[in-house]
Amino acid sequence: MTPDVTLVLGFLNTVDVEQGMDTLATESGWLTWARERSLRADSLADAVHARQSLRAAVGDPDATPGEVRAPVEVALTADGPALAPSTAVGAVFAAAARLAVLGDWPRVKICPADDCRWAFYDESRNRSRTWCSMKVCGNRQKARAFRERSTERPACG
């Protein structure tokens, strides 16, 4: 995966529904997350709002959409023009913008399992992957659907 995909997924997955953990639940959690990536942290409220909006943008039905802005400038470097974010949220949004320009934004998805909601990058050729993991979430859903179909059948005889 590219650094942009890794950064966007890392930010989206600062909430872990299955484990009941939220890195952005505390100021120290957010500061640590940003510092580990050598980024300057925005306010915690801005980070939470940005994550909610970004998760909604990639299909999380539990997230609240909203308009969010982050400071990102364009710098002219020896390699040409480049996005130059000044904060952690700006860096995440710059990475998301690069994914969008490259046509890779639709590959960033949220697992539809109610007890998961993990963000993942769909690397399938036809971009049709639904679950974060077929072995875990996909299998659980298929088993649930099978059980429901089995119990709905009228008894024979």
C-alpha cells in the first residue's frame, strides 16, 4: 500500500468498533497518534469532526457527514508542485485528495459489519470487495444469512 493509503486508513481506524477503542477519545491519544507520524496535531475536536466526516465520505453509515476544512498549501519543489499540509488533519486530507486524483478514492471502504466498521483498501481488480476480511466478517455474515434461510424454511412432512 502507498503511504497515502496507509495514512488515510490509519486515521479512519483510530476508532475500533470491535475492540471498543477510540484513539481520539483523549487528547493524549490524538497527540500520540500525530507525533508517531511526525505530524502537528490539530485540536482534538477538529480531528474527531474530520474523522467522522471522512468515515461518512467512504461509506460508514454510523458516521455523521459534514464539511471540514484543513490547511493545505501547494509548494513548488525541485520535483514539481506538491501538497504541503501544516497539520495532521491537513496531511490526511492531502493524502485523500491524492487518492481521489489518482482514481483510488473509491477503493477506500468501510466494512459493513455492524460489529466491525474497519476501514480497508479494496485491492481487488474489479473493486468489488465488500468485507474487510472474507475470513472473519464475510464468513460471519454468510453464516448468519445461512442460519436465517435455514430457520425460515417450512418443515417438510
